[in-house]
Amino acid sequence: MPPSLLERSDLSVLLVGSGGREHAFATRIVESPRLGTLFVAPGNAGTARIATNVPIDAEDVDGLVAYSVEAGVDFVVVGPEVPLAAGLVDRLDSAAVLAFGPTAAAARIESSKRFAKELMQEHGVPTASMMSFTDFETASKYVMAQEPPIVVKADGLLAGKGVVVALNHEEALRALHEWIGQSDSGVLVEKFMDGQEISVFAFVDGERVSSMISACDYKPVGDGNVGPNTGGMGSYSPPVVAAWNADMESRIRREIMEPVVAALASKGSPFRGILYAGLILTVDGPKVVEFNCRLGDPEAQVVLPRLKSDLLGVLICVALGDVSAMSLEWDDQSHVAVVMASNGYPGKYATGFPIDGLTEVPPGVMVYHAGTLLEDGAVLTDGGRVLAVSAPGETLQEARLRAYEGVARIRFSGSFYRRDIALAR
């Protein structure tokens, strides 16, 4: 694909995904002077208002490739991890369609926790010690010999729900019993790391790492970080943490991001896309909890609003292999996002409830759709995480108050949300 793609103002772009992350992507892509038409597959009720939804599932690799070729799509942006791990970018490349996102081999940094751990251990990237198991008996003996809390991870993609921090041996054994056998690589058992969690993101072109942007997210379903893990119940950016400063950012780049990018390239699987490092700031310095091969959700809803540069242009530069071809600028405002979820999430929940109050949120508050459906002009719930209400502010407290003001205006049956997003931790 010729570099002249950056010079055009009529690009046909296909965005793959249906979550809040994809609505956040779409909101910024439609602002680009390079865009002609934006399609979203399959999209949601939010993307339907600003783009053209295409009824192709995000995991239908054959369908997405066929549509891209037949519709003459110039550029594809892949949001979720599952189609990345399934090789959608590889297939699009073979079909001569430029795409943003890592290949399946590079996406192993997320799709296989064992691969990621072994890569980090091989290249001296700071992380917790671990053991991997494929049979329950051996794993359970090891777990019983460890001092709680014990971290148990499924080696595979489980939508952010494949990690248990077990406070006792019984919880760890339940996780082992549930996950062993779900993938060929089984489970990982890790030493617990104590400290503040931080999510760090960078655009990577295979060799170079862009300026980084960071956020804090809230994985457990309940206030005070209780209950099972979810895909994320809220987030804020930038972090307000005593240990977070320019020196820490530099250390993360030097000790974590750049070595991992170089390691992937050395294995013949250069990473092009957004590299997401989930970190713990321990007393011994930053350590990696996990890597993801895409932007987080709901972190996207607080990170992308801070981007002052043309997002579509940045994505194209990364896909063409030169992230330095466009400057990246971020604003200094605080942003807070609060997820509104369906009753029962992350377990079983009902859908199909009308959502009211979407047009009643205060000015400047953005409602990102995730699990929503547009039916006969009405917006209905269609998932566990339904909406993310995001707001900016000159201070974190101002952004938080505005986000919760927005949440208070929106109503649907069985809705719930955490009330402690962006409180001091």
C-alpha cells in the first residue's frame, strides 16, 4: 500500500468490533480529514449514529476479508483481541488490504500468557515468577505448597476474566479445576505482586515505540475491588499515583516496552499496533502483570479523548511501519469513565431493555456504547457492559463528578455501576 494513502481525503475505512473501545475509535476516526467513509463490523447503537454498521461478526475472519476486498476498503482497523489472535491481519495482508493491528504471531503476547511469560523471562523483563501446568494433580500439589494470595491465570483469551487472585487454597483449586483443559497450555500459577496497578499503552511500528499514555482501570465487579473480575468497570487517565512520574515512565520504556518489542522482532514476529502493558508498581519497581495486543476497554474511553493528533493518520503510519512519521500529542486534562452494566454481569444477565436518558447527559459528557442495539429507532441493552460514561475535567475530581452526573441521567432495567471509580486508592 503506497504511502500516498496519508495524502488522501476519501479513505474507505473498516473498523472491526462492537464494544466501547470501537465506539471510542469511531468517534475519533470520523474527525479525520483523511476519512471518506467509515464502516463498523458489526458495531453497536453508538457507532450506527456516526458510521455505517455492517452485519459481520468481529470473529468472522473469512467474511471480514471478503467484505474488505469486495467493498474496496482502503484500510482496516482491528479493535478486539480475538480476530487479531485468529490472524485477521495476516489474511488481510495476503489480500493486499492494509490493516492496523499485530499479526497472529505477534498477538501471542496476549493470546498465550505462557508465551508472554517465557519471552519476558528470556529477555529479563521484570515480572512475577511463574510455573505452568496442564494437569490438575500436579498443579494442585504446587498450589497447596504456596502461601496465599496465589495468582492463577488461564493461558488463553477469556475476555479479561481469566485471572483469579486466590486469597486461600480453595479459591486457587477452584480456578485450576475450571481452567485446566480449556487450552493446550493449561494454566499459570504466579507469585502475587503487591502495589498500584497501571495500564500503559504505546503505538508500535515493529521497531519503534511511540510516546506512552497511561490509565488506571477497575477490574473487579464491586466497590472496593470485591467480587469476580470483569472486562473493566471504569477507568481514569492520567494516573494519580505517588510513584508515577517522568522517571517511572522512562524506566518502563527502557526496561519493559522496548525490550519486549525488540524480542518479538528477533523472533520474526514484529509487533505493529497498540501494545498494552498491565503493570504493578511494586517497591522493587515496575513489573508486568500481562501484555495485551490492543487498546483496553474501558481505558480507550479515557485515553483516546486525550489524543490531540489525527488518530486515523497515526494508525496508518503504524500500519505502514513508521510511527515517527506523525507526531503524537496528548492533552493534560483528566478523564474518567464509569461503566454501566447489566444486572448479573459478569455472570448471566438479560438483554433487550430500552435505555433512556442518553440525550440528557450534561454538555461535554460522552456516552460510549458497548453492549447496545438499535432496533426501530430505540436503543436497547445487548450485553453485559452496556455503556461507558466518560467526562473530562481540569482535575480528576471534576472529571469524576461530571462522569457520575452523566451516569445519573441514564436509565435501563437492572443497571448497576461501581460508585468508587477514580476515588483515591
